[in-house]
Amino acid sequence: MNCLTLLIEKAIKECDTYPIQRLAMTCSGMAELGVRNPTFFAKVGSLMQSKQQHLKAIDCAQIMTAYCKLEMFDRELFYLLESKFYSCLKQEPVNTATLITMFLAHQSW
């Protein structure tokens, strides 16, 4: 078993305990590594329903970008992330890089 396999198994096992920011960063890292693990990303999609109140704009952008980069399209999740992202825009200052990241991800689907 290699290190990447161990990392994926650990992420699948523990991701439901991650704070939302760590979960978003893990999704982003998986995408950068090209890890298209349906089990992990299905679990993330389910977790978003229960953790959506903790999402910040950057988290929405990172998660959507990861899914799009890996060509894993989940319309229900994307609508949830998009809605939360727009809600965040009204409530918190969002930097330009976050906006560009979200728009690039949105353009992919």
C-alpha cells in the first residue's frame, strides 16, 4: 500500500470530523493530486448538507473547483455551494481571488 492510498483511506475515514476549512483544503489537495475517489467525494457531498452553515465563500470556491477539476459534477451540491457563496457575498468581505476561483469553477459546469 502506498502513501497516497493511505492518505485517501484516512481522509475517507476521518473527513466527517474535519472542520469545514480542512475539508475544503482536503478536496482541493485531492484535486491537485488528481485523486478522483468517488467514495470520498460522495461523503463530502453528504457532509455539505449538515455543515453548510459553517461554509465561507472560499470553502465553496475550493470545493466546487475540486469537483470541477476532477470532472465530478453534482448539480445538487453545486446549487447548494452556489447559493451559500452568494449568501456569503452579502455577509462578509470576499477577496478578488476567491471570486475568480468561484467563477472559474462555475464556468466549468
